[in-house]
Amino acid sequence: MTKFKIALVAFLGLLLGAPAFAQSSRELQRAFMKIDAQIETGINYRVYNVLVGDANLELKLYAASKEGVQHPQAIASFKSSLLQYAFAATLWERKLQGAGWNTISPTEPMYQGLLTSYPDATKSLKEGGAMFDDRTLSIEFLLPLIWQRAVEQSKLAMSLM
């Protein structure tokens, strides 16, 4: 009788535990897809930060789960995506500070790193880049390039799950 109870408890544990892990994976994917969908349709700064925070929480929960431990490459890609979204939030906040903060000049420490990380930023605004007056980057046009990279990373992560 005791063996039967142990087997029953183990079976129920597996039965009830599996949906929780699957839900964790779905919730993580949904959090990143929600950011992307909101960006496509238009998003304000406050909502954006909440969505990025939600994605961060889901990533932490998933990374700590048994399923997450089995997918370290997916977690690394999600983390890369989250870093892109967080960096975009920093630039967006700078843009919202007002006049003079809407661009990044060549004298700023982050300038060269941005050009290296986002080669399309070197294109003119008309060509789909972020370069304004041949040497200054426009934050407004840089944000979509960063978001595009973030989406690419999250899609890669989802394919690795």
C-alpha cells in the first residue's frame, strides 16, 4: 500500500509540475512578444519600462526552472535581447530629457560602440539609418535599430527552446 501511495504522489507531482514549466516557457515568450507587438503599434515610455520589467521577471523565473536550466543558449539570447531593450530605455529616457539630448555626438564615449554594434546606424536618416548631418546619431532613429536587434535575439531564443 505504501508503494502505491508513493507512486501516486510521484505521478501527481509529475502531472502537476509539467504544466507549470510549460507555462513558464510560454509566459517568457509571451512577455517578449508583447514588447515587440507594443513597439510595432506605438508605445509610451512608462508602458515600455513596465513591459521590459515584466520580461525581466519572466526570464529570471524561467532561468531558475528545470526547463530553463536545460536551455542555457535560449536564456543567453533572451538576456541579450533584454539588454538591448534596457539600453533602448536608457537612450529613450535621455531623449525625453529635452533639447540637446536627442542626439549622440562623436565626442561621446558611447558613439563608437554604437556604430560598431549597429552598423546600419551609419546610414543616413533617408536610407533607414540614424546618422544625422554625417556625424551625429539621432536617438529617435537609433531606437528602432536597437529594438530590431532585440527582436532578432528573442526570436533566436524562442527557436532554441
